[in-house]
Amino acid sequence: MKLPRNVFKPLAIGAPAPMRDLPVRLERMIHFVPPHLEKVRAKVPDLARSVDIVLGNLEDAIPSDAKEAARRGFIEMVQATDFGATGVWTRVNALNSPWVLDDLMEIVAAVGNKLDVVMLPKVEGPWDIHYLDQLLAQLEARHAIARPILIHAILETAEGVKNVDDIASASPRMHGMSLGPADLAASRAMKTTRVGGGHPEYKVVADPAGDAPRAVYQQDLWHYTLAKMVDACAANGLKAFYGPFGDFSDTLACETQFRNAFLMGCAGAWTLHPSQIDIAKAVFSPDPAEVAFAARILAAMPDGTGAVMIDGKMQDDATWKQAKVMVDLARMVAAKDPGFAGRYAM
């Protein structure tokens, strides 16, 4: 383990110093783009104005014979686009793949000063983060990158879930984590082919009551893992995200899964299809009535101490903290989306 005084020292001579706190950014959705497709790249300038993060995907869903084209396409896309306040991410190939070194070396060299986050798939332990941390520092030093490129880990193996706390604390370069349900299901030998969401056979049945039909309730396959990931992220000052929801036709189920993740503490979710962007915006932007009530709590307790009664409910320092989270998020949403500013009266 590093001495505390060494944690925030650069890992390479000439690399930027690690960040002590994450940048404050609105990150309701990580929108995936397949950059090997020219017709998709052509839409990115308009897309960048409507999403919080544009991610160039180089890993799963990119055919092996299109990996190099995807890498080149991502570089061209970033060079040609003014992203403004929109985040620029890439999901590189896994560390055991033959493409990941070229992904990192070519992308950091070409667009490292515009790249915010590298998403690393199939992270199994802190050793994966340590490797990428050191390599990014070397590349930042070589190419005079002005600010550190952050790391976002995907939790998609049983070993990764087991080591989630150590992964979260592995480096000050850590941005957060996403749940990767499809690969995680395979790793656990789960009996489902769904990408995220529930399963009709994962359920509880009400106790019998005579001859009356017994109520059946579908359960959430991912509740335990998501909660464990959220706790690890929150304990280390990182952001947690729900990953993909693969059934684009079932917008209600997508919205429900996203809302569960939002209520549990996730900052956002992946959007793989344009139809999911507005769902993520609606879900991960706080409810105006909740924001109005939170603002009343802050107004009644300006310094966050003591206790007051509002509408017959006691409010104290704990609810003041909850209210501040809600109001701060609403302010970021209003600054990004003018349509929400009116809803929040900000």
C-alpha cells in the first residue's frame, strides 16, 4: 500500500497531478456510439448537444475486423467535434485483448487533451486499475496531456463483484463504476439471456390463502449487486451507473430499471439507442415537486443544523443533506437543459 503522502503524486515524470476530487458534471446518461460507422459519426455534433456524455465504443458490439476502423473513427469524431460541456469517453477493449494497447496509445496521442474518461471493461481487481493508471500516466507525460484522464470500471465478472471495494479505492484516477449485467450473468452462470432488467421467473409467491389465487411478484436480479456497487462508489467518492438495458422496445421496463437505479444512488445509466436518451433525462433529473420541497428544507435550515417541522414532518441535518443533493442536482440539470430550468423555477 502506498504511503498517504504519495497517493496524489504523478505516476510518471511530467504527468499531471491526480485529481483530489471528481469534476462536478451532469452525467445522467453515457450514450454509446459505434465509431466505425460513418453515418453514426456524422450525427455526433447534434448528439453532443442533447446528451451529457458521448462514448466511443471500441469493445463489445464492434466486430473484430472493425476494431481498427472504430479506433480511427473515434479519433476523427473527437477531432472534428466541439463537445462543449458534454463529456468525451471511450470504452477500450479489455486488458486481455490484442487491441487495447493500440487503443490507448493512439487515442491519448491524438485526442488525449479532449478525452475525459477511459471506460475499462471486465475489471476483476485493483491490479487492472493499477496497470491502466500507470500506463495512462506514462502516455500523459509523453504527449503533454494537461489534466489526468479518469478511469471508469465496468463490474461484469464475479471476481470483480467480490473485489468491488478494492477496485473503487485503487487510484485517485477512478471516476466510477457501471454494472455490466450481460457479462456478469455469464460469469455467474445465471440462467438468463436478457441484457439488464428483471426476469419473469425470478419471483416470490404470496402465501396460500384458501382457494384464492396466489399473488406473484417479479423480483430484481440485480438489486444486490447494484447496491454493493453503489456503496463501494459512495464510500470512495465515485459515481455509480446502471449499465445497458437491451430491450429497446420495452420503454416502460427501461424506465423502471433506470428509476430503481436512480433511487438507489446511481448518477446515470447507459443509453444504447436514441429512444433511451429522453428516458434517462426524465429519470435521472429530480422530480420538480421533490426539488421544491428540498428547497424549502434548505431555506428553513440555512446552516444545516437543528430541526424544523415542515408539513408535519420533522427535518434535521440528515434530511438537510438529502435536500442539498436534490437541489444541487436540479441546478446542474437546469444549467444543461433550459427546459428543466422552468420546471425547477431556477
